[in-house]
Amino acid sequence: MDPEFIRDLFAQFHPVTVKRMFDGAIHLKVDETNIADFEREGSRPFSYTRGKSSGRPTRHALPYWRLPERLYDDPDELAVWAGRAFAIAERKKLVPRARAKRKPRLSK
């Protein structure tokens, strides 16, 4: 997807920085406040397969859902959806991440 097209698409929201992170599609951050909107639009989360080399692949979904197709033609509505996703991302920054517990090291 052309970075300039993406910048133009989000112009009514804010200037954006384009990074290639997903599958060539635009995804927005979701949480319990907006996930139902994405589901109603028939959108799906970004997911990937992990553990292929171990022979036990598993699917993992991230909290980013594909931008509904109709929003590509509705910049005003897209700005609303982008604003919600941005607010979610900002809130997530403020929540401390739980640290994984380390296994105790065995002394020799």
C-alpha cells in the first residue's frame, strides 16, 4: 500500500507516520470499547502463526483489527474510528505491563 495514499486517507484525523507492520492492510487498535464495531463490519483481527519449527504451530491474534473497507471512502467516519483507536493506544501506554515471572535459577 502506498504510504502517500495512507497519509492522505488519514489527513482528516492527524498526520500519520507509515510503518509496515502487518499484511499490506491497515489495522486499528481495539479493546472492549470498540471491538463490537469491527465485528459488525465483518472485520477480523490481525493474526499470525507461531511455533512452526517446533511442529506445534499455534495462531495468535493481536489487538489490531482490519480497517473496514467502507471507511476507505468515508474520511470523516475514518477519522472517528482512528480517533478511538488512538485513544485506546494512549490508554494502553499508561497501564503498566505485567512482567513475566522468572524461574528461579538453580545453583550448582
